[in-house]
Amino acid sequence: MTPIFPDLDGQSVFITGGGSGIGAALTEGFLRQGARVALVQRSDATPFGDAMEAATGRRPHAMRCDITDIPALQAAIAEASAVNGPITILVNNAANDQRHATLDVDEEFWDWSQAINLKAYFFACQAVIPGMRAAGGGAIINVSSISYMMGNAGYPAYTAANGGITAMTRSLAREFGPDRIRVNALLPGWVLTEKQLRLWAKPEDLAEHMKKMCLKDHLTPEDIVGGMLFLASRASKAMTGQAMVIDGGVVVTG
């Protein structure tokens, strides 16, 4: 049911956290469009690559990388560019929404949370922009979350980073629009990944969240794919600096 965007065929795509959760669905979505996909994640993605090759006939170029190690992230982006050509689509997806209480946060935890949820996004953007300029343009999609829009408690360092992602997206869109580099944010609602189901999706919390949804179906990673492909393709060529929400109708924008 996923639409085909012909201009994504052959594009060089780089996805952080592209081997699990939402990222895995995004990787498969781009592969099925004919894109050349490179991804990074902390663990070995060889089994995921095998599965993707079997399912789509295309294998992502998977690299192990801790995105909080900025030189390693920059090296992975350089390797992806050498293998697949200059990156024309960047998806900053990797994040960690570990629950925490404000009074328990120390400086080390705060810095770690910002490093994975915001800092890595900035430096990934910085690393791909020269190649996008040379290519005549590109698309950057920063995955944020509606959590900060809802004012959710339980992970303030994470929501602070999410708000920063949206603000950074708008600034980069303004700065690099003349280079035909579009920068947008995609804000999912509560997506029931394997991790969410294992750690935090208690029946009572799911029921309470459902009450806030206009569409009474909990989200799966596949629900994010169509919107991501749209933002990456030239179907959205007049969109930049925007925050697009996919949450089943929990928050209201505009």
C-alpha cells in the first residue's frame, strides 16, 4: 500500500538507527523505492541486512557506530558516500527515550541524552550538507516526537532535545534553503516498537493514550514510512522548515 516515488530510485540515503524499530521500517521503505541505503546502529546489523536482501532484493550498507562518537559518525557518513555516492537524503532517526525523573538527573546523564538525541543530529546534518550542495540539493528529515508538544513528564531531558530538534530544523531550513536543501522534522506519536512494548507499553497507559487519539489504532513503525518517503521525495519540494506530525490525531498543529 506504500506509494512509489520515482525520484527516490537511485538516491543515496543515510539513516541513523536504521536497523531496528522505526528505523528498520524506514530502511525497508527506502529500499523498496530503489534507493541505495546506508545505515548505522550500535549492534551488528548483518542479520537485518540478510533479511532486507531476501525481502527486497537490495542490501543496505550497514555500519556499526555509536552516534555519540562524532568522529565515528562523520567517518560512517564518509564511508556511505564512498559506497553509495554523495548522500542526498539524510534521516536522523536514532534516539533514546529512557525514562527518568528530573531530580535524579545528573550532569553525565543530561550530556548523554543530549548527545544521542540532539548533538548527533546536528553533526550529521553538518557532515552531509557539502555533498548536498555539490549535488544541487537534498532532503534532511529529523525525527523528533510529539512528547514535547504534549508536555509529557517522565523524560525531561528527552523532551528538551525533541524541542531542540524542531528549532534546529527551522534554522537549518532557513540557512540552506538557497542551496535547495530542504530540512523538515517528522514527529511520530507513540509508536509501538518492540522496545516500547517490552519496556513501557503497559495496558493502562495504552488505554489512556488511546483516549487522546482521533484514530483509534495504535501506531506501528510501518505507519511512519509513507510520511517519511513523502518528505524525502520531490513530491514535497515546496516544504521546508516544517514539523509534520504522524500520531493518529493526538496533538493539533497550525
